[in-house]
Amino acid sequence: FYTKLKTKPDNSIVNLIRSQLIKKRKISINTQAAEQAAVQLYNFYCARNRCKACGIGKIVFKNTGFEYKIIFY
């Protein structure tokens, strides 16, 4: 049941992740379970500037030539 619930459109953390990290990738956050996972990743990696330790961060920031990190609002 939990994995089939739709996400709420007003989650600022999930919107931030969508706009900065997964906007052009084949990753979707379309269930409550995926939304909760995204929030957990944000809290554990993004909020602590541990981008290179995150599986998504390793892919997103791979071979960019720059030191990127998520922007906080």
C-alpha cells in the first residue's frame, strides 16, 4: 500500500532534488516510498555536504571538472 501512494506536490526537499539532481535523468520520484527515500538521502548526504559519498552524487557529479554540491534554499 505504502509503495503505491502518490507523492504530494508541495514537498520542498523533493522539488529541490528534482530540479537540481534528476531533472534530465531517467529517475522518478512518483510514490511516497520514493519520496521518503529522497528525503532520507537529502538529510544524510546533501545536508551534510557528502555528495561524493552518495550513490546518486557519484553519478551526477562524475567527471564534471568542477566541485559541485546541492544548493540549499
